[in-house]
Amino acid sequence: MNQKLNARTITNKELFYGHKACGGCGEALAVRLAMKVLGERTFASLPAGCMSAVSFIYPNMAFTSNAIITPFASTGAVAAGVAAGLKALGIEDTHSVGFAGDGGTADIGLQALSGAIDRNDDIIYFCNDNEAYMNTGIQKSGLTPYGTRTTTSPAGENLPGSITMKKNMFEIVAAHGIAYAATASIGYLEDFMKKVQKAKDIKGTSYIHVFAPCPTGWGHESNIAVSLAKQAVDCGLWYLAEYENGEFTLNKNPKEFSSVEDYLKVQGRFKHLEDRDIEIIKNHRDTKWKKMRRDWVR
Amino acid sequence: MKRPKVKKWTEPKTIKDYPMGSTCDSDHLTSINAGWRTFRPVINYDKCVNCLRCFLVCPDGVIDKSGEKLEIDYDYCKGCGVCEYECRPRAIDMVKEEK
């Protein structure tokens, strides 16, 4: 299928419906649209995390296709096992997909994901990145950016919240020589759906890292969730890129960044930041973009 | 409206009523989410240009595009307001729910 995916062409049928995620949940939107693109013959594996907690509340089940909750560390392994099982049974035209959060990907599930990529198992792995362990009450993860107030990295007189930068998950995955990897944002949904379609068509492991705001954990109004995700890309704190055939490509290269302050200041988790912290964030962004523009733009 | 519907559910009384193993049917909804809402999105069809932006951005997928006009499934709308915020012709109003 080479049809361009947008609101008009995408199916009206909901494959992830009636879940109990908070109002304005970015992750739920990412899973909903990914399922629409992948279709009904999809087997989803979800570790502990928001998306399994909100969709498997017995006797409620929000997925309309097969889905399983995996041990926290083994999204990649279970999804690979499902793919192997489908192959052994000769069930064709299906997809095995993993939906993990940022903690379940960058910290706890990293080993299983690495193994799956190494074996080049035919799975699609989604990292729904909301930048902390939200399901358990907002603890810092490896993908929490600098200056974020979480319950395990409180902001105070001595520390500005999290003191580490976001782990470079996309490049870690790409360094395996994966078949396809991409970063996306729910602020750019057409781009996200295009990448899901690409991952669907590729044989072998694909990885999509989707940036998804969390109104509850980030402390912002629920109605700005999608526009905040767009703002993150526009101000340079997130980027849209792809890795394919051993090459990186930057999909969006803004001439000028929008205001970082405007992005940070609407979120409760960044309210405490002082000018010097914002300067650190901007410097880190500029270093990163300098490299990306040098190496990823062709 | 083409959206999954609430199914009738009876609490298991004895151990025999429970499913074998830790499994359950998919697409099985026994409760609605309407009670979460403080504000209800209402589409003003005079202003709506049918761009389907609201359909695309709804985290809960409650906006149905199959009919002539867009329809909102109020059983599952949580009133987050993303649709209203994203609507360019400002054709959606958030109206306070009356008890």
C-alpha cells in the first residue's frame, strides 16, 4: 500500500478503544494511530506501564486484536516469541508489535530489545516516550531530560531536578545496524503514520521512538498535548529522523528554533528552572543539532 | 455510530464462571468513561469544514467519521479538549456538563 496516510485515508475502525488513560494522553493517541495503520492482524505485546494498565482492566479489554502483558524487562523477547510462533504455525500476513514506555525501553527492557534487534526478529517495537515512569507515579527514567522535576529527582536549592540528559536511545538502537529505526512525535501525526507504514512493510526489526506528552506527569493542560509535542520538535528539544540502510536522515531541519522557554514554561515539571538551567538545555540542544546537521543531512 | 459498544457483564459467582488462565476476550468493554468529563465538546456544524483534524488527534478515538457529519461518542469522550484546541475553524465548543 503506497497510499498517503492522513485523517481522510486512515480507517475509521478503532482498534484501541475505551481505555482508561488520562484525558489528553499522548501515548494513547500514538498507540491508537499505530494500531490503525498496522491493522487487525496485529499481535501486541505490552510490558508493565501505562498502556497495559489502562487497557487490560478485567473484565475490560481495550484492544480489539490479540494483546498480551509481558514481564517488564521482556517486551522485545515476547514480541520476538510471538513472531516466531506465528511463523511456526504458518500464520501469514500478521505483525508482531511491542508497545513499551520510555522506562520499559531505555532502562528495563533494553537487553531484550537489543537481543531482538541482534537476531533481526520480524517485530515492530514502539517506544512511547513520555520522559518518566508515569504509571508508577512519575519517577525519573533514562529518557528524562535535564532539569525535569520528578518524584525521584526533586528540584530544590541544590539540584534543578534531573541532572542527566536524555539517553540517546535512537542512536543506541541504530548502532545495532537495525533494519529500520525512526523518531516521531504526536505533534506530527502524518509523519508518524508514514513511519509506522514503513516499519510495517519492512522485514526484520523496526523501532519507532514516539514522543508523547503526559498531561498528568508533565503538569500541563490536557488540551495542549498535541501542540506541545509539535512545539518540542519546533524548539529543537526533539527531532524527527530515520535510520535506514545504514544511513541517518534528518526529516525536519528547521531554519530557526521556536522559543524553548515557551515550551518549558507551560509545564509544571519545568516551572522551577532558572535562566542558567535553560542555558544548559539550549547548549545541549545546539551541540546535538550541530552534529545532526553535519552528519544526517544529505 | 461505528464505535465499540458496552457489553453486558455479569460478575462471576463461582470459580467455574472465571475464564481458564489469565485471559479475557478482546474488544470487551463493560464500563463507560463519560463520568470523567467536566466539559463536553460540542461540534458546531455551521462552522465545521470536515477537515477531520479532531478525528485524527483524539486520544480516545471517539469521533466517528463514517457518517455525513462527524459524531462524538459521548460514552467514551473524557473531555480532554484536544479536539477543541486543535480545531482551526474553532467549530468545537467545550460546554460545562450539568449534573
